Amino acid sequence: MIATGPLFYEKFWHHNYPKVAVGLAAVVVSYYIFVLHDTHGPIHAFFEYFQFIALLSGLYIASGGIMIKVDKKGTPLVNTLLLVFGAVISNIIGTTGASMLLIRPFMRLNQERIQPYHVVFFIFIVSNVGGALTPIGDPPLFLGFLKGVPFEWTLIHSVPMWAFTIAMLATVFFFFDKRFINKKNLLFDEETEKEYSNKITVTGSKNFAWLAVLVGAVFLDPSKISWLPGILQTHEGMSIGFLSDLQHHEGATLFSFIREVIMLSVAYMSFKFADQKAIKGNEFNFEPIREVAFIFIGIFGTMMPALQLVGGFAASESGAALINHNTLYWATGSLSGILDNAPTYLNFLTAAMASKGADINSAQQVLDFTNGIVNGAPNHEAQLELLAISVAAVFFGAMTYIGNGPNFMVKSIAEQSGVEMPSFFGYILRYSLPILFSILIVVWLVFFAFA
């Protein structure tokens, strides 16, 4: 419905998507609670959604209070350098933070010739591929971090794929942009050309401090910090607990809430005390994050059966035989593009671990898996599988508007600014398949196919 709604029944979808998303999630949750008598799955999904939306909301709102103006001519080289810069900082303030911080300056830089392809390549590079190096960078990696993947793991292992893909996308964009200027005869006459100061001005810089608090809050994980309280989910119910309490409850899970309270508090405070000149200059409003919040309620709610089915199949003999780093690259990538990359990442990490008799809900087993150890024995394939899942989830998230949370936000901001963005399928047919997908095939051939 997310894919077809805006295309085939746009008016109905625009007015009713919150009801549809919540309604479909409620159907699945009700089935789990009242038919399967399973409360563990819905509670688990709720906390993962809560963690996910708290981070995105904090980054979106705090970044919205920072206005950057670049008084420079938007040449292909300048545009390309800005996109690469955005890819780098995506790993520090998240793809959401970097997207919200730079999409408006990027469009203002090209206001005399802004085209849909500018925004599409921004989504490719800044909103997705750029954030592949840290858990802060992209939501799926953040969920992996919450499950027990070490913070530095992707930074150590994903740099070659990240640099290669960013370089290819940036090069394609540069020639794309240069060709457009030449085609439209936009080479400026030096005598009539507007004068530029080449200065960068920042309004609302105090919000960088709020972003720093958000980044710091990411590390407040009760499953790693023994004195930090969390919500302990056991077979008997839920209670406030600590890391040491897990030893007394088999199969217990510890969820954070302190971190999320800090993130939501930062969101509120950064908006309340934001520089109003920056807020107005950015034409800031809550509609993009509101849309993401409702859409992802539906995604997290209805993905529960898929997670269980894939995990169950992967644990079977026939399922385990099909799982390797190559199949996981394409399977994770395919679903990340047409669904959402955050739950898809968990889906296939669950499958990869289950195929080897490991449990994703055990932080120690997740840590062993990242270190290439399964059932106490070295297993190099485990690391390759995690790398394939991590790279595919982030990179393929740019294949559609719904592949990653920031995609929707950037599209919405661009349309509010008057850019006529392609439809859901137009985006795929005109940009994703011929450009991004072709590059992702090369990435697979270079880094995974013969590993």
C-alpha cells in the first residue's frame, strides 16, 4: 500500500495513510496477542520502533534548527563535493541529520536550475550510502548495534565498499550535472554572472550542541553499561532491571528507555529554544517526520511474521543450505529496497545466525558472530554474511522512497520547495535501476562474488 497508494489512489492515501498504517499494524498485533497468545513479539517490535523513531525524531528536529547558506555558484564540482561531504558527516550525525542539514542548502545552491536528479543523487549519497560506516549513520546499523554488534565493526570492515560506491556515485553525478549544464546552455557569461562571496553562513549553530548530545546518547546502552537501568522483559512480564538481572532470567531481554527519553527531550528542547530565523529560513515543519512515524508503525507491526518465518526457514536444513554471503547480499538488498532496510537488516541477520544455530536475541552470540565465531569454533563465513547484510541494507535502501526513513523526508521537503519529484515507480525506472542498481552489481562482483 505504501508503494501503490501515492500512485493509484493518491487522494485517499494522502488523507488516510495514518489510519491505514496503524490499522494494519493493529491487525497483526491483535493476531499475535489474542490468537497466538504471544506478547513477546509485539513488545519487542514496539521497543525497536520506539528506539528507531526517537533517534530519527531527535536528528530531524535538531537539524531543522540549523540553517546553512552557501554563497557560491552551484557548479558540478561544488555540488559533487557537497554530496561527498554529506556522505562523510552522515556517519557522525546520521543520514537523517545530514539530510535535514544539507538538503535545503543543496537546493538553494542550485535554485536557478534545480532538477529532480539533484535530489535523487542526494538521496543516493547522503541519505543512504553515506551512512554505512557507523551505527549512528543508518537505522539498520543502529538496530544491529542494539543487538550487540560492536560500534566500530562496520567502520573497520565496510570502508572499502563505502569509498568505492561513493566514488562511483559521485563520478556519475558529476558528469550527469555537467551534461545538463551543457545541454541547457547554462554556462554563465563572466560579464553578467552574479558575484559570489564564497562564504558559508550558519544560523542556529547552538543546535550542533543538541546534535552532540544525541550522538552521545547512542552509547547509553543498558545491555553494555551495568549501572544503567532498562526495561527487563521476561516470560513472567516486564520490570525495571539491570544487566546483572539478565543472569537470573533465561531468555530475558533488556531494553533501553533512558537513551530514548534523552533523545526525545533533545528533540523538544532543540525546537523550543531554536533560532527562529533558522526555523523560518528552513521552512521547517513536522509533516515529514509525522509521515515517517506513521508509515513505520505499519512497517514494524506487519514485519513481525516475516521475521519469524524467515528465521524459522533459515534454521531448517533446506533453508540453511541456501544461506551464504552472496544470497544474503541480494535477499537483504531486495527487501531493503521494497520494504524498509531497518527491519530487513534484522530479518536477515536473524536468518544468518539461525542457519548456524545461533540466536540473535543473545548479545554474546551476536558478538561471537561478528568476530567470526559460531558455537565456539572459527567461522569466516559468519563475518562475510554480516558484512553482506550490513552493506546491502544500507546501500539498497536508496532503491525506493520507502527503503529508508530519510528518503521520504527529503522527497517531502523537495516537493514543498517546488521540485517535481518522480513518482514511486518513476524514481525506480528512471534512476534506481539504471544507475544505482548497476553500481550495486559492480560492488557485489568486486567485494562479494568471489570472496
